[in-house]
Amino acid sequence: MASGAHTTNFTVVGMTCSHCVASVTEEVSEVNGVTDVDIDLATGRLTVTGDAPLDEASIRSAVDEAGYRVADAS
């Protein structure tokens, strides 16, 4: 990971296949400041890296735009 990178993790609900992963990756990648997106389909874990702290609302909105939702923290 590059020095100064900021990473945030989310859990995405509803993904079932590689197409789901591709859709979420595409939408989240378009969020301003995002430099890397990694998704573990089995767990729904979404790891987003940016060159500055990322706006959580923008990430949630991008996931919603892809047709999925971010699980609320418990």
C-alpha cells in the first residue's frame, strides 16, 4: 500500500456472483479519490483505498447505484 493511502472496509449485502463484484467495483471506482477497490465475494467484504480519507456516504451511494447495500455496522 502506498504511503499516505487511506483504507476503509465495508460489508456489501446481496452479491452472489462475479458480475455482482464487477458492478460494485465499477461504481465504487468512480467515486472521487478512490484508487483501489477489492471485494471478497464469499464474505461481502469491500475494501476501498484512496489517496485521502474517503467519504463514506459516497461509497454507500455507489454501492446502492450498483444495486446492493452496505450493511449497517453492528
